[in-house]
Amino acid sequence: MFNKTISLYKTSFTGLTKETWLLSLVMLINRSGTMVVPFMTLYLTGKTMNRSLSEAGFVMALFGLGSIVGAYFGGKFTDKIGFYKVQLLALLLGGCLFMLLGQIKTYPLICVCTFLLSTVNESFRPANSSAIANYSKPENRTRSYSLNRLAINLGWAVGGSLGGFIASINYELLFWIDGFTNVFAALLLIYFLKPSVQIKKTEKVISTVITRSAYQDKTYLFYIVMVCLYGFCFFQLFTTVPKYFRDNLFLSEQYIGALMAVNGIIIVLFEMVLIYTLEKKKNMMYYVSIGTVICALSFLSLLLPGNSKLVALIMIVIISFGEILAMPFMNTFWTMRADDANRGQYAALFTMAWGVAQTLGPFLCSALVDATSFNVLFVALGAVLLVSAIGFYRLTNK
């Protein structure tokens, strides 16, 4: 039994291209320093900045708005100048802006710098997604994206646990570390994936649609709305939920960081082998819809009575498995509808959906909590996710 399990894990990682592994290594280094975003709300509402939850929600909304702008131009420039240059510029400039943001103490300037940082930082995503699609093969594309997500979440586990410890000492250090890891990731990109390596594939990938603008693909636009609803809820894991953990469940920053690390560790341990086992058995949108329902249950689980540490841990475990089922296949859907001429557009729209969610989610959810309570928020998030799950399921024949 043990040997079979080891063989299954080994097989799930085979067949991926060298470039896919290198891109994931760059992502791992970059995300190991991702400490600012999950602790930004705590930083702004803490003793140093002493801002309200609504003000912190507005800053996170600006972060989301910047991600929309960055995704649009990131996709546009990816189709024009290539994914290599866009990734490199985003990492270098983003690193500098992270370090700058940590030095700013006035609220208006924090708002401006957060927007600029997010715009630059999020232009990286459509370029990176296009690079993975370019270097992967159609038969292992979902696993290629899962490997990239594995790198993200392994980095998240390292960054989250270390970030909780650092935040308990000095929040400003988070910005310095995030900035330096961005720059280090850029240096790795230069070393491992030089421009000369980027050659066009000789093989032609069969597209499911005729080349056209992603903005005219009605099925895809409906899908983007569903992704936006999912992201609207999912991002609460990094914005309003940490504040609920700290102020309502009375959990320490170190324990919150450890919970974020648990999320990453579960994904690292189980995602690749689950995707390898499940892909091609059922329609991918079936798994997306089931994963979305599981995420709905995770937020509703916060209504359970009992030990606060245990309740928070149960929520993290549930949402982690929902994320494992939903997100890798979300990526596969857009790559199947894109080709070499419009891949940047499709990647940009997909990234923009998360940006819209990140813009509206923290602001509206923070306002809802201020007007009612966290319990009302968790019920609302569960309901929105169930609507999204139904929408995803409608796309099973697309």
C-alpha cells in the first residue's frame, strides 16, 4: 500500500516540462516572501496605524482595483512584447514598491502606493499564466498549473508561518522581506529563463474555438462572472477572516500565521496527486462546482460553537480541499478556449475577475460586518458560493 502511494505521487509529477519546473521555482521563491497581504488588514487596524476595519477594507479594495488594471495591461503587453519581459519588470518594480510601502505612514499615501504596487504586481499573473500555457503540453496542462499552485502554496506556507512570527515583532519587516524576495525571483528568472529560451512551439495546439477576442466570448464572460463571485468570497480568507480570528476568537498572530501555513501544506501534500487521479474522469467543471460547495461549507463552519482554535482549524482544512478541487480546473477552462494569438487576453480576463473580487470583497464585506455581524457575513458568503457553484455546473457541457 505504501509503495503504491509513493508510486502514485511520483507519477503525478512526471511528464512536466523543464520550463514548467523552472517557472514554479521562481514562483516558489517569490511567494515565500508573500507576507504583506494576509497581514495587511491586521497591520492597518493594529496599534501602529490604528485604522478602522472599513478603512483597512478600502485599502484592500484599492489593492484589488490595482490588480484589475494590472491584469488588463499585463495581458495586453504579454501579447505584444512577450511574457518574459512582463514578468521581469513586474517582479523588479513590485519589489521596490513593497519596500517603499513599508516606509509610508500617512493613510492617503498608503492608499496611493497600494494601488500602484498592486497594478505592477498583478501584471505578473497573466504573463506567468501565459508562460505556463506556452511551455506545457495539452495533456498535462492542468497538472502544470497545479505544480505552479503547489509552488505558490508551499511559499505561502513558509511566508505565512514566518510572517506571523515577524508580525508579532515588527510589521515593517514584512514589507522588506516581500520586496527582496520579489527582486530575488526576478534574478532567478533572468538566470533560468533567458529570452533566447523563449522559442515558438513547433507543434500546434488544437483550440476549442476560432481565434477571437476573449471579450466577445459570451460563454467565457459568464464563466468570468462565476469566478468573480467565487473570488469575492475566497479572498475573505485573507482579509476579514484574520480579523475575526484575532478579535472574535482571540487567536494570536502566530496561530493565524500557522493556520495560513496549514492551508499551504494541505495543498502541497494533496493537490497534485488528486488532480492526477481525478482529471479526465469527469468534466472539469463538475469538480469546480463541487469544490465551490465545499468552500461554502467552510465559511458556514465558522458558525459552529466550540473551542476557537479547533473551529478555525476546521474551517481552514475544509476550504483548503475546496480550493484544491476548484482552482486548478478553473485555469484549465480558460486555456482550452484560448490560442497563441489571444492567450494574453484570456489570461488577463481571468486575472481581472480575481481583481474585481479583491476590490469589492474586502470593502463590501467589511461594511457588512460593521453594519451587522461576522455571523451574517459568513451566511452571506455561503449563499454567494452556492450560487457560483450552480453557475459553474451549468458550464459542464461547454
